[in-house]
Amino acid sequence: MRALVTGGCGFIGSNLTRELIRNGWTVDIIDDMSNGHLELLEGIKMRVVPVDLLGNFYENKSSRDQSEVHVIQGDFSHVNILGNIQESKYDIVFHQAAIPRVLFSVENPSITTDVNVSGTVKLFEACIGNVKRVVFASSSSVYGGADTLPTNESNPKNPKSPYAWQKSTIEDVAKLFCELYDIDIVCLRYFNVFGPGQYGDSPYSTALSSWCNAIYKGLPLRSDGDGTQSRDLCYIDNVVSANILSATSSIEGGFKGKRYNIACGDRTTNGEILKHLTERFPHAVVTNAPWRKGDVMHTQADVSSAKEDFGYEPLVRFWDGLERTISWWDLENKEESNDE
């Protein structure tokens, strides 16, 4: 199978790329590197190509090693990428790329709409009749803070930021395109993804990653409000699994733009996590901060539709995922060095 992973040098995209390679896929990445890091692909055989020079690269390369990832640096809606898609170079497009910063989208609604909406429409258009399926990375932010928990996909959308509205809009575009054109798109609504490879200062960072970063650097752990907020925190392996399962599903008639929650189906409070971290790492100090304006109090997903339609199951629950994340940050050794 041949795949294009947009945003493949980011947290989710890089983890997805690793698993695709392990499963024998041939993978191209397109990433403008605004939030991507080549070190997240460390250990993978890769070739870095500027998107403007893609034509020359193909002319001078006679064959391809299936295990070599082509990391194309540039805009995912660049004409050369659209050309690759239109030439049927890929079976599946995993569209992970976006400008993810909520605050940035509030301050720059037109710029982020150009990339997240207009750019994605161009990408979808190029895919018409040329790929088997598009897997679109949507977000639980489209709900805007649901009143019903666990929240299923029939819950009304109520986006609270341009970023959330952009994700919601592309879901609508996906459904429309599936009805009008020869294209199959599935939309995955991620809930609070965390795990190895997510830096504490990333636009997609959960509070958990920020706290791990703070422990690593000897900084205070910020607690907004009273810590009673709860989140359905989803370990990265679950999201990667959902992407591959939905991409390869033989669901009758295709997905036709259907939306699915991707999460664990449970929730953990900020206070519980902070208590665990401060007990485990005595040097960690919590500082209280005011409630964040517009912060959602609770998230918890109903994942039954994904389970039924393409066999999704959360592979890693929160506390196991936390242990793996702590190991990646090497916080145990960092704590020992602080004791010396």
C-alpha cells in the first residue's frame, strides 16, 4: 500500500508513519516544518526533498527503496503534491496537517482558514477518482463542550474557535464531496492525544505533556482552576491504530464522510494526574492559575461507532500510556539527578 501522510513530521504524523513502515507501506510525507521535527523520524531511512524540486528529484531517481520515506518539505496543497495525487501515486491519503493553534486561529482567522479549509479542499479535489480513501484528522473541539457524557457523534456541533470551526467545516466538505464525487473520506475526531514525541511546547500539547516538560526542566506545573476538569486522554497508539483500521476497512459502500470519535471512552481529572506526578516526583511543584477562559470542563467520548464500523479498540489506557510517556521523557533519571 502507498500512502501520503500530510504533517508527517509532527507528533501524530510521525508516529503514524513509523507504524505504516513497520506494516510494509510505502510512505511519502509532506510537511512545511512549521510544527514538524525530523528527529521524530529518527531511525527511519528517509530522503528529504524540497517540494519545489520534486520534479527534478523524480527525474534523477530511477528506483525506490520501499522502506525509504520521502520527506517532502512544503505546503500540502502545493501543485506538485496535488500532481502526485492526480497521477495516482497513492492509495491512501492520511491528512494530519493543519495550523493547530487555537489562539493563533483566533488572532488570524483568515490565514488559518486559507490553510486549514481552502488548502484541504484543494487536496480533496485532487483525490477525486485518484485514491482509495482519505483519512481526515478532525477534532473533538467541534463539539465545543458537550452537555452529554459520554458524547457520541450525533451530539450537535458547536465550535468555539476558528480552528474548531475549520475542522467542523472540513467534515461538512468531506460529506458533500462523498455525495458529489468519486471519493471516500472518513473523519476521525481525536480526543486529547498524548504520548512519546509530543513536546511540551507544541500547539497540540496536552496539559500532561506540558507537565512532563516542566518536570524535565525543573519548572513549576501549572494548574488552571481547581483541577476538577476531566479529559478523555487518548494515547498516541490508539490514534495510529484508528487511522490504519479506517484506511484499510472494507466497510460496505465506504465511509461517505462519516465522523468517528477516537478516544478511550473514560476520563481522568487534572487533579488526579497532578497528585500522581507530585507524589512520584517530589521536586515537582504545582502553581495555581486562574481558570482559562472558555476552557471545557469535561470530555468523554462514546467510541462505540468506531468499534462497530471498523473494529477500533483503545490499545493503551491512560495510566499505561502515562507510564510510557514518563519513560520517553526519562523523568525517573531526571529526578535522580536532581537528588544528587
